Amino acid sequence: MEEKITGSEILIRALADNGVDCVFGYPGGQIMPVYDKIYENEQGVFHYLARHEQGAIHAAEGYARATGRTGVVITTSGPGAMNLLTGLADALMDSTPIVAISGQVGSAMLGKDAFQESDVISSVLPVTKWALQVRRPEDIAPALSRAFYIANSGRPGPVVIDLARDAQVGTAVYEKQTIPFIRSYNSNPEPEKEAIEEAARLINDSKRPLVLAGHGIMISGAEKVLADLVEKGELPVGTTMLGLSSIPSDHPQYVGMLGMHGNLGPNINTNHADVILAVGMRFDDRVTGDIKKYAPNAKIIHIDIDESEFDKMIKCDIHLHSDARKTLEYLLPLIERKSRKDWRASFDVHRLVEEEQVMARELACEAPNGKMLMGGVVRKVCEAFGNDAVIVTDVGQNQMFAVKYSKFNKSRSLISSGGLGTMGFGLPAAIGAKIGEPNREVVLFCGDGGLQMTIEELGMIMEYGVGVKIVLLNNNFLGNVRQWQHLFFKSRYSSTPMVNPDFKMLAAAYGIKGADVACAAELDAAIEEMRKCEGAYLLNVNIDETDMVFPMTPGGNGVDEILLNESEYYKPV
Amino acid sequence: MEEQLFTIAVFTENRVSLLHQISMIFSRRCLNIESLTVSACSIEGVHKFTITCRSNRPMMEHVIKQIEKRIDVIKAFLYTDDEILFQEVALYKVPTDNVVNMNIEEIVRKHGARVLEIHPDYTVFEKTGHTHEIKELYDHLKPFGIRQFVRSGRVAVTRSSRELVDEFLEQRSKCILD
């Protein structure tokens, strides 16, 4: 019989056997036996010490989103586990594979208000795909195997393993687990053949088809078949925010981003399309606007691996319940080669209006008061990195300008908190992304508000030399709320102006180089300096606080009722 | 939209936290569960939740999908009353002195109830039936002073000839062999 080892050692060996080479975490009382094994580091699982558990889980999310591999977080019980909640909710919304392991008090003390005890499972169930408390060492390996399988199959999501102290210190024989079969969970459903054929017939008969590509394209690895499909049928394709970079920005069939702050072309033409093929996206309310006015002329085909998404927001005509790549591969041979040049050209009419009436001003980069405009800064930074960088954003105006003015050559190049809209996501997510993809440049665009929510993670950059380029679009305001206050609350700027620290000095305190950019004339040289810098860098850019994100579809409007500026609706000719 | 009473049957693995996982789907949407019965079912290791809830059909269909999305849920079904056979059980505890002058046999016969226990202090009747039948007996006994009354949640079986959970599990067990 094999030797018995402690549950803590089983955990580390099982992590290694599940392909984990790094974890993000923060130690504490009820996870110390596990950290004692991390100290030995015999299994090659490297631990990155965050400065806050929320930073740890966002870093794991950034790692997972950049690589497609499962991000792992380890925390202690009570406050450690509770600090994961925001990240878990974020990962659930954005289909991000996470395995979070929280220490827990000994099972004899459970439910007795022990020091640093909290009811982790009950707390995390609404924000996880699955959660389990483990009390016996022999249950650790099967639980972990199941956790990794659930987290990164089907529609990925976060999983929590709550590890009672007994399980960590007790002993058992470790046996490597194979990926389990879970009878109640079908992670790889097959689409119905008849539905595929019907979908192909609809697309082939369509004069004005529109493909809506979501995050599912990248999760399933469907980038190539998506490109093949839209080229073969000359199908225009727009993406959701999380679908950005699933097709290159300069692809001839790419027509822009959907949604509240998306591009005019795909939003306007959503309501002219006769067939919509929605792939791995969930008709988020930011994408659809008023659902009663959404796509009135279209038959809608919805491909999703999550059956609960069907008809949740928008009633669809065909449901294809399967992985995006597999389904598109079935569809591709059935799609007829067709020319749809007039339809494709109709998007360019809207694009030209947007370029002239919205983007030109932003790209000029300079506001009348000498400060800079976010769109132009984003474009210059992206181009400096050859449009090849992984773009990470925080949440707010910085995010909207980053996603609208960046261009993407490669897949998995946009990491942003979409569904939950978590301020403070950006910095730790960028760190995790750079750790996961050390050979790619990682550029974070953030605002002064969001950066300060998790600014303690500059410590992770310092400790591990993570070469993240931080572009702080600093307007000394909570800009997005300010924009809404300006438009809808009579410019009453309640709690949105910010008195800020000297960010360059703050970065310097962490040994991070940086520069303040006061005006547009200094910008190009400063970006070049940042680009040449080997390690991390913080560019503190002086942004005009009156800068606003347009086009904009205010809440309650239809997808084609779009503001070009604060007073003028777009009226297509 | 028209509201009506729906019966939801959920088949799950026998694990801790399933009740929480199911109930949170209702509470998130501010849906009130009218009744809930949970027990092991005829399939070994499988538990059955029978839930009644008053709402509209689109909401209930949405809820069913959200319940099925939970990893350890095997299947969930939505029924209206015409699709199922259903019953509740009720117990009525009445002071024996107050019923001693009544014809107990008549009560039992008329309401299809039975006497569970006759004690010098109290008598307990048991009745199985639909909600309104249980209410009728309650109203009948009320003048005699009901000391305790309790009614179970609904239990239900389908009127279908097919057993969809068995079929599903059989189909899934074939997948493991592939």
C-alpha cells in the first residue's frame, strides 16, 4: 500500500496533476498547512502573493482569460474567502474558469462562530458554477479533479473548494484522478442536425445576414472557422465587447462592436438584418437596448453551450445547443458562397459618419483646454505596440474608449470586466494576463477611480517584476458617472470629482518607472519611452474631464436610437 | 401575464446544498414557494423536490432552465395540474372530549379521512387529498377546537406513460461507455 500523505500535500500534488503551474493567493490561519507545502514547492506550483484576495482572484481571471487555462486562487477562511465574492461574481458573468480554494476552520468548529469562520458555501453558491466543502483528506483529489473539469468545460465559470482544516492536516493515500464523468452535467452537447440544416438554409436565403460573435468564439477556439464562414458567405460580423479580437479588426467582414457604446453600423443594421446568427453571446441588455424594438426584421439563430440562455432575453427561431466551434464547423460546408457586397457596403456608410462626426475629434487627441482625449491616447498606444498587445481595461469611460479605439490582430487580446462591470478589475487582471502570457505585451487602460480600488497590487508588480504597461487615463473624475450626471442629472456632479495622489510618485514607491504626460505634444515621446522600457511602466495621462463616450444608446432606447453627441440623434440617410 | 399555480419536479443527486441551490433561484426573482416536499425517489441515489409556485409560464420556464443549469441537478420539469396526479397529507389534532359526542365514523367516512390515534385527551385525524378537500375537513372540525393542524407540501406523479428521468439516466450511462 502506498504511503499516506497530508491533505495539504495531496492538494498541491493534485493541482500539479491538473496542469497548474501557478496560483494567486494570500495566506492566513486556516490555510497554513497548505502554505507550508507551497513553501517546499516540490511540485512546481509557483505562488504569487497578492496584496488583497480580490486582487488575487482578478489576477487569476486575467490569467485565465489570456491563456484559456483555469486560474487558481488560494485564500484563508472567513475574510479571505469573503474577499473573493466580487471576483467570483465577475468570473461567473464573464464565463471565466476559476478554481478558488479557501481554508476553513476544523469541522468540529463549523457553525459555532469560530474565529475567522464564515459560511463560505452558502455565500458563494449564487456566484459560482459549483461549490463544495471538503472535510476529509481522501476527498481532496476527487473534489479537485471535478472542480477543474467543471470550471473549464461547457460554459466555463468559477468553482470553490472550501477546505476544512481536518482535510488539510489529516492523511490519506494520493491517487491521481482521471477527468470524471458527471451524469447530471453534459459539458459537450451535440447540436441537432435538422436545426443545423435549417440554420444554413436561412443564412443561404438571406439577403441581409449579420453574425454576432461573442466570447464563446474564443472560449471554444472558433476564430478560424468563424473567419472561414464569414468569408465564404460574405457575412458581415459584429462582436460583443467580450467578443472583441475573435476576428481581426481589419478583417473585410468585420463591421464593429455592438451595444450601448458600440459602432453605428452593426447597431443600426441589427434592425435591418433579415437573419442574425448569434454565436456564443447572450443578448446582454447593453447589446440589445430595448428588447421590444430589437431586430424586428430578422430570423434569429442562436448558438450557445448554455441552454439557459435560449429565449432568456430575445426569442430566437433556431437554437443550436452546442460549442461554438463545433457548430460553426457543421455549418461551414452547408453555407453557399455568395456575394453580398451592397449589404456589406451599407455598414460603411454608417462607419464614415462615425469616423467624421465622432472619432475624428477623439483621434485629434487634444481638447481645447490643452488636455488630452482618451480615444486618441488609446489609438496611439495600441499602434505603438503594433496592435498586437493584450489590452486589459478597467471599467468606465477608460474601458469604452479602450475597446472602441483599440485594434486587434490576435485572438484573446481584450480582457475586460463585461457582465459585472467591476471597477478595480483592471490592474490585477493585467498582472495575471502578463504572468500567463509573458511573451506578449500587456497594456492596461484604466481610470484614476478604478486604479485606486486595487492599487495595492502594484506590490505584485514590484515583487515579481511583472512587465505591465499601465496607461492611466486620468481626469480626476469618476468619468462615466460624471458623463451620466452631465446627460441625465443636470450636471450635478455628486461624489465624482476626485482628489488624487501623485500617481507617478506612487508608482516610484513600488519601483515602477513612470511619466506624467501633461499635453498632447508630449504624448508620442512618452509612449515611445514606455514602449522601450523593459519592465512595468505607468503613464499618467492628463485627460479632459469633459470628454464623453459616443455614440451612445441611452437606456430604454432601441438599438438604432443612437446619440452622436449630447444633443443630436443619428439620423441615417 | 396570467398567473397560475405550477408544480415543479426537480431530480438531483443526493448532495449537501441542493436545497439552497434551488431555493436561491426562486428568491433571486422574488418568487414565493407555496409548498416544498423533498425525499429520495425510486431511483437509487436520486432525490426529488416537488415545488409549487404561483407565477406565469415564461417565468417558470426560465426558472426551470436555471435550476437545470446547476451541476448536480439531473432534470427539472414544469407541470400544470392537469398533467399530474397530486396529493397532500394533513393531520388534525382535536380534543377527545369535544369529538366524543360526535359520530367519528361519519366524519371519517364522509371525508375519506382516518383516525390515527385516540387518546383520552386528544384525537388525531389524517386526511390525504387536494388542498380544498383538506380545507373542508378543517372547516368541519374547527367548531370542535383544533389544537394542532399541519399540512404537507404537494407530492405528485406524472400522468405520462414515459419515465423521462430513467430514460435520461440510461442515455447518460451509455455516454460513460463511449
